[in-house]
Amino acid sequence: MTFDLAILGGGPAGYVAAGRAGAAGLSVILFEKNELGGVCLNEGCIPTKTLLYSAKVFDYARHADKYGVTVPEASVDVSAVFKRKDKVVKKLVGGVRVQMRNAGVEVVREAASIVAKGADAYQLSAGEEYYEARQILVCTGSEAVIPPIPGLREGLGTTVVTNREILSLPQQPQRLVVIGGGVIGMEFASFFNSIGTEVTVVEMLPKILGPMDEEISAMLQAQYAKKGVEFHLGCKVTAVEGNTVVYETPEGEVCRAQGDCILVSVGRRARFTGIGLEEMGVELAVNAAGRPVGIKVDAQMRTSVPGIYAAGDVTGFSMLAHTASREGEVAVNTILEKADAMSYKAIPGVVYTNPEVAGVGLTEAEASAKGIAVTVHKLPMAFSGRFVAENERGEGLCKILEADGAVVGVHMLGNPSSEIIAAACVAIEKGLTVEALKTVVFPHPTVSEILKETLF
């Protein structure tokens, strides 16, 4: 049988695309060596958010007296927290399997590679079997970067862990050193800090959370410093010696941080080798140094080779699950000859710490680098009655960037920013003006009203 579409990888790009294509009547085969759902569902987004929610509940229990509620001797059973995480993941993976079955998608539990191009179809190899498909969508995702730091790779699997291994620790570490203060690093720092682990974050940049809004990043850092997290910014890790991270400060001082566990979280890189792309002549995207970083695609997710598409982390561009899902949809619509194009104008970023951080569109730094003059509207979250009612002594901020009368960036600190940011995404993607956003009626009392109030 020759399939209409073969998809390599069952993560957010792959399984969403498979479901859309199958529902549209295409015959689809999906190759995934590991569990359906990819890194996001099995090793990233879902398990970490499940852990973080347990930590948030524990935080509420410990400080319930602020709300007039007494919870005597609140404690956390770390083993039970991790078991619940496994239960949630198992349930959702099962749900993806049902989606594939309902869409008529054939799932093969093997990794596949492209081996030949025939007159009408591509030939693929998976395990000991061969398959044919008229079109191919590559969604092979990404993997954690392991930098060439002396002693780091040698410690992998013992003292040193990535986001994958830390989800299955046999016991709670008393001390955790996090190499990298980006989103993943800060989320794990948040979780372990809440359950009582001593946390140290070592970050090469002068700020946490990479490209996210500088003011809000600093506010989050200050809040976690009050909670006991130790930050060493602008510091370069030079070696890992057993359970010790050796780093150099901006002043050139050599320092050490010890931990029962060392989490390396310095980014991810696309997986695009070993699947036959070079043999097919697929062009790769390169960085400023000329190093390949992913598969090069156009706005319709087409590669340089007709009939081969790519979506998700494998493009090396926007390594977020929600970006991947939308890219998968665009690829399928293009295959179905429906007019569609990928837009990156309003891709939200969220950090599920407590409090949450969310942002979409331009930051002040990005606007300045592009020469775009912006007007900045800011308002503390305390101007929202709902926020004050639910966040005793909580600090937060809403920041809206305006350029030529339009909303071009929204950045927030405070719960529940992760839910509110969707409205900002719509405003930016659809080119809503500030005056138009002012006329939108928001439900009262909700924290989302802060979007409107910030503009007045």
C-alpha cells in the first residue's frame, strides 16, 4: 500500500498533523519509536506542569493562613507527586492513541528513514519493513544540548541529569544545582524550591529567562531569591567535578556549587540526522557561524525538495509545542491544497513558575534592536480586584507595548498569566489597535481585565 502521507515523529507536530490529515480523508502512516506525544507529553510540558501544580497546591497549603484557612503540618509526599505525574502522562498518551485510531492513522512503533524516491512515491525503511508514501512530513523533534564542559557528559546518568532523567529521580535531592536559567531550568528550580530542596541556578547570561522581558524576568528572580533560590548570573561553567559545578564569575573569580543532583538545561537542538535528508538533497537552515541548526522550510512548511515537509522543533526555529502543532496544521493544509501560511507574529511564551510569567510579541529590547519606537503601558496586577483576592501579598505586572497605535507586545507576571495571554495573542495576530482593545468587554471580576485597565 502506498500512503498519501508518512509522518516521521509523533510529537505535537506529528500527531496533530496526522489527526488533521486522517480526518480530511488522507491515508496516513505515523512512525514513532517511543511513546506518542513526543518530548512535550512524555518528558516536557505535561509532566513538568503536573509537578508544578502539585508544588503550587503545597505552597497554598503552607500559606493557607493568609486566606483564613488552617492546614496543620502540611507536607508533600514526593513519591506520590511523581506517581500522579506518571498517571497523568499515561492517560494523555492513551488519549493520543485513541485520536490516531479514530482518524484512521496507522501507527508504527519504529523510527523511519527515507531511503529512495520513486516516480510517484518515496520509500521509507522502519525496522525490517519498507513503506511507500507520496508525501512526507518530518517531525523528528529535538534533544537536550549537552555542552562540552569537562566532566559533564561523564556524569550523565548519575549526578548529572537532563529534563528527561530528573522526572524519574529515585528520591528528592537535598541540594540541586541548575546549569541554565532559561524556562526549563526555572520551572524545575521552582518545583524543587517549593518542596524544600536547596536550589542554586548558574546562568551564563546576565539575566534569567533568556529573551523574555527583562523587567519581568528581574521581578521573578527577586521573588525566587526571597524564597531561597541562589542565583549566579553572568557566570560560565568551566567544569563538573563529581557533584560540584565549577564556574567563573564576571570578575574572573573561580567558584563552586555543590548539589546531590546537577540539572543541565542550556537549550535544545533539532534532530535531523540519520533520516535520509542529505541523500534526498533537503536543504538545512544554518546559524551565523554556518552550522546546520534545522530543516529549512518556507511559510507553508515545504522543504527544498517537493513532497517533503517539516514541522516542529526539527526546523530549529521556534521550539515550542504550540508552534509545532500549528506548523503541522499548515503543512497538512498545504498538502490538501488549502491556502494557509505559518505566522510567528504572536507565538506566546509561558513560564509555569509560581507566580507565572507569560509574554507574546515584541519585548522592549527587541523593539529597540529593530528600530521600532514603542509606547510602554504598565500597571501592577494589584489593580485587578480578582488578583488581590486570590494572591495575598502577591506581586505582579502587566506591560503592553504599542507601536503606531497597535498592540505589538504583552508581557505579564502573576497568576494566571498563562491563561490570560491568549487574549493578547489574538490582539497581536489580528493587528488590534490599542483603541480597539479598550472597547472590548472583559468579564468582571477576572484578572484578564488587567489587559484593558493597563491601557487607560
